[in-house]
Amino acid sequence: MQDETIMQPHMHALELRGLTVGYPSASGTQLVLSDISLALAAGEIACLLGPSGCGKTTALRAIAGFHPLQSGQIRLMQQEVGSANHPMPPELRNIGMVFQDYALFPHLSVADNIGFGLYRRSKRERDTRIAQMLDLVGLRELANSAPHQLSGGQQQRVALARALAPQPALLLMDEPFSNLDVTLRERLALEVRDLLKQTGTTAVIVTHDQHEAFAVADRVAVLAEGRLQQWGTPMQLYHRPANRFVASFIGEGMMLRGHMGEAGQVTTELGVFKPESLPDGLHRDDPVDLLVRPDDIQHDDASPLQARVLAKAFRGAQFLYTLALPSGQQLLSLVPSHHDHAIGEAIGIRLELDHQVCFAA
């Protein structure tokens, strides 16, 4: 669309600097977020990802202006919009928001819901913008329908169009797919990404589902217990987790026990490796754990290295096998589903470990 805001490439649209948020409690202040710092470029999509209670929704509400800060700063388009001493009211931040339950107005039509935030514009400008947004989300034929006449996916698209209509500097979405069934969630996640990219919208999305995060986001912030564990691309989180929590929370995998050898080498039951980085303070013979993902273990009938099938989960195109090495150590392996092996059967495996990540045992 021609009238979308043009932003300079690589300019930081959103910066969080030492964001700290707490609630009053009987013992003083209970911190929910501690010292969160990250920066998001204009047009990028970020996901705040983590288990329940990690603080991700609190972070979103703080960015929107609904929660006061204990300390830190929020900058939007290089302007301060929030700090402990100078909080800007939510309505002045030029931020759009899509809530978990969509919060559509039941007495308004689809078109009037979309135009709700355009009251300052002339009728002609408002009607033009509503028509643009209806086309963008593919709902022009439902313009006069009431929200209760729409499916869950259509309601979500109306909520998205309503939030995008005033052309906010930032769009926030709180668990936007949680009310939808699994197949619709996956499809809509890709649709939402396409819409945000088409309009050049900078967005932050909260989710607890890493598949959603990977489908939508350019960058992901993994939170746990109110702290930022890692900020990076989905590929970085999966293949180069910053710590043991991220390694276990993102994707699937097992830790293969080994010990330190010479010159930064790690000796394991599956061979000797040289990880890209090692934890500080390790010495020769110290025990370490090497992260092994299911896609690192290849089924190979010709391999002399054997592992026994302990369990298997059918996933359509693949089986996820739980395998036991001769020592009893366990690994996971993704194997094409035409290789259907029985529990207890020994199969040949080989390791294709492109990313070698190691943690102190």
C-alpha cells in the first residue's frame, strides 16, 4: 500500500534499556521483569517466548504503557515513551494492540470495527483506509457483517486490521492464536507474518508456543523467571543456545555426557568433538554435556555404531526414536517413517553434528 509509513532500514524502532517491572507485595516490591534490554529494527517482528509466569505479557503491557516501570527506559522510533520518572500515557505512544480475545465491538460491523481508531480523519480518508484494510485481510465481502457472524480466524483478521488501520509505529499482539485450533493457528501465523511484512509493520508478539514464534518472528526473546535468557534469530536459539535453559526449552534434544580432553576437545561415547565455544573455567577431564538434537542423529544401516530403540513416536513423515547407546545414555533421532523399527531393535546410527554446543556438567 502506498501510504504506509516509510522507515529507514536498520533504524531501531523499539529499544528496551534495562526494563525492570515489579508489583507491590507484603515484603516490598516483587520484581516480575529484571533488566531486560533488546533492540528491534524497523519492520522486524519479534516474539517474547517463555513458560507461563516468565513475565512476557507483563513486558508487552509495559511497552504499551499499562504497567509502570521500576527502572529502565522504553524508546520508540528513537523517542523515549516510558521510564520510571516520565511515563507517557498509552494513548500517546502510537502503538496498536491485538488482545488475546480480539476485543471486537459486538454492536459494530466489521467495517466500523476496523475504522474505530480513525475518528480524527475525514469521512473520505476513513472510508478509503477501511477499504484498504478490508482488502488487505481479504474480508471486503464481510464488511457489513457483525463479529458474531465470523469464524475465529476471521475475527482475528478484523482485530489485526483494526490495529493496523491508524498506521501505528509498533504493533503488539498478546497470544493472538491461542483461541484457535492447531491447524488454523499454523496457517494464520504465516498469514499474519505476510500481512505485517507487506505493510512494513514493526511488531512484538507474545506466545508460549515456539512453533508459532519460529513461524512468525525474525527475532525471539526467550524469557525465564523475569530475565532475558537469549535474544536472537530462531536459528541461533536452536543451534547456538546461550545456556542450558534455552537448550532444553527450544526444540528437542538430549545431553551427551563427555569429558574435556586436550586443546578444547571433548571426548564422548560417539567420538571426539571440538565445540565452537566452551564454558569458562573447564579443565582437562572435567565432565561436560554436549547438546545433541534429533536431526543430528542419522539412521544408517551401514554404520558400525549401534543404538537400541527404547521408544518411538509416529509423526507422519517421521518417527521420533528414543535410542539407548551401549552405555545406557539416551539420544533422540528423527527417522523417515518408512524405517519402522521395533522397540528393542538395534539400529545403525551416525552423527552429523554441524553445531557443537557444550555445557559444564
